[in-house]
Amino acid sequence: MSNKSAYAQAGVDIAAGQQATDLMKTAVHATFGPEVLSGVGSFGGLYAISKLQAMDEPVLVASTDGVGTKTMVAAQMQRWDSIGQDIVNHCINDILVQGAVPLFFMDYVASSRLNPQQIATVVGGAAQACQAAGCALLGGETAEMPGVYQPGELDLVGTIVGVVERGKLIDGSRIQAGDAILGLPSAGLHTNGYTLARAILSNLDWHEPNAELGQPVGAALLAVHKSYLQEVQALWAAGVDIRGLAHITGGGLVDNPPRIFPDGLGAVLRRGNWPQPPIFGLMQRLGNIDDAEMCHVFNMGLGMLVIIPAAQVALAQQALSGASYLVGEMVVGETAVTIIHS
């Protein structure tokens, strides 16, 4: 007679779930500040918002997203430490574009069968990114769902809540023709375009060093999605007037920037004004993809666009210690992005 419970024989191991929780406790607790009033395993996370009383009119900003099929790259490489950082940083950037700084984050990790060490490693990465951002990893869910997820696969989703003064919301409404567009460099694909990337690169060895990339393909694909919280805070500290921010995610350089443009204004981006990680050139060549589609699918080396008055470009670049590029400007015309080669 089997020693396994009926539930475990059916595919759900309660003991593995508890082991995963135990393994991640230390990493999660390291993100807690005095605002967190609950521990790991509570039914709901408790976060005291008394410090918001010092704000004039605090506005909560929330976002939910996932890392998509980048989890399949992690599975192929058997490397689980980076995708937790990816989801946190992606969500931080999504609320940052409206001027919000993060308060707390919650994760959801699901698989067909729980591997406690694997799950703890993923959540540990999320905790690392939360700690770097001063954000509490307040809670989450670990789900085991055989039949819903393929064996060996994993899904990762996160929700973030941040806060901004209502009078300091960034919504793009103050953007003007002639404003400069600074680009903040990406580390690579970040968390978008992986279905196409995996198809293009499937015939290459992902583990061996690639001469064109200077590293293995798998390592280039797993480069961590950058958070731009520190850069934006440096611009604020320097007195730069940030009129718009665009996080370059799904839809690339084509669909994301116009989401913040006022009617009647468009943008010109000048390719060649910023360095492009070599993974993009490799994919474009192997996949025989034209420039228009590349810019519509991928970030092409720009993770965040910052729109500021043209007179403040030098001030902004000094505040960022050279880690930015003047990539374009706002123009009168169709609310769209025109990409040209400079």
C-alpha cells in the first residue's frame, strides 16, 4: 500500500507546498519593514499605511503582470534565480511611469508539480529585487495544478501597489512639441518577445559561449529586467521636470510611447543614437526580420523613455552619470512613433 496521501497520488503534494514556504521565509522576512504587520503564511498580508498621513493627497497605484514565456527559458537553462527579479522590476517600472514608488508586492507561482527548492529560488529572487527597491514582499500564492500546467513548466505573476502624491502624478499631459526623449538602456529583452526569440534561436546551443554575444545565448536571454526606480529618483533629486515616462514592454518602441502622448503630438526616435545589445542583431539576422517588426516586438535596447524639456538634457544626463542617451524628440503630428536611422 502506498504511503502517499490520496491527494498526493492525484498530483498535489501539500507537504511540498509547506516545504517551499519554509524555505522562502528568511528571504521574504528580509523585505519587511515596520509597516508589515503579518508574517509569511497569514491569510492576508497586513501593511500599515500611517506614513501616508504625511502626504497631502496620496494616490495608490497598482499593477499586475507576468514574465510570460521567459519562464520556459529558465526551465531550459535550469536557472530559477533571475525570473523573480524580473517580475518585481517589471511591475516597479509599470507604476513608476505614473510617478509612484512601490510599497508592497505579492507573487503568484504555479506549476504542475511543486519543487520546493525551485519555488524558493524564484521567490528568493523576487525578495532580492523587493529589498533593493525598499518594497515589502507582503505575501503570495504557490499553486500546484497538474493538468493545467505542463510538466516542468512554471508560471509567475506579480501584483504591486505603490503611492504618489496626486499633484505629482505623471500622465503625459504636460508633454510639448520640442521636448527631448532620453532613453535608459535595457539589459536585453527584459520580459517581452520571448515566444519569437525562442523560435528564432531554437537551433543554437544555449549553454556554450556565443562569439557574437560574448556569452551563452541562454545567459543573454535571462538577463534581468532592469528597474529604473533609482534613475528616476536621481532625476527628481536633480530637479529635472519629467513630463512623461514610457516603459518599453510588449508592443516595443511602436505601441508603448503613444500611450502617454497628448493628442496631436508624436515622437521621432533616431536609431543609432543608443547602443543595441547584440542579442537583437543576432535575432534579426537569423530570423530575417525587418526593422519595423523588430521595433514592434522588442525594446531594442531601450527599457524606459523619459520625456523632459530640451533645455534640461545636460542636467538629466549629468544626474544619470552618462547612463542615458538622447534618442529623439516630440513633434507635432500623428500620435505615433516614427523611427529613423540617424
